[in-house]
Amino acid sequence: MLASYAGAQSPADVNGTWTGSTIRGATTLVLVLKQDGPKVTGRLSGAGTDDGPVSGTISGNTIRLRYDDGRETTPSLNVKGERIEGVLSGGNEVVLHRTSK
């Protein structure tokens, strides 16, 4: 039982390039992430004013990112294997799929 609990607490692997779009828009988003344990750094592009470097943390299947220029943190995004989904700042729902590791 302890082994399954420990496994559930390990951070999901989010290394790589993720592409997708918001539910409302046709714009292609690209999120490139590098993970070191629970810490994540990367860059978001295709989001207009939200483009730029990001950093954050991942716990289990939940990733939280913040913009490196001090803007607010995104609400929790959910990692499901090769898919990240959730809400970006401004209330835009997003779905991203990993395209490379």
C-alpha cells in the first residue's frame, strides 16, 4: 500500500514540447517544458500577450505555472499522460498534446 501511495505522489513527466489551442480560439499554442523533479521551466508561445518564459511546480498530475515577469500563476493544469488540460489566465480553457520529448 505504501508503494502505491508513493507512486501517486511522484510528479508526472512533462518534459518536451506540447502543442494545442484554447477551446475558444484557433491559435496554436506551443509550450516547451524542461522538468527537474518537481520544478518546471519553459516558454509559452502563440498566446499573444501571454507569450514568454514560465516556471512552476508539478505535484502528482497537477502542474502550476507562473510567468517569469511576475504575472499571476495559472490555475492548476491537469496532466493526463500525453495531454495537459486546464485554464490559462483570462479564463481560456486549453488542451495541449505532447509532440516531442
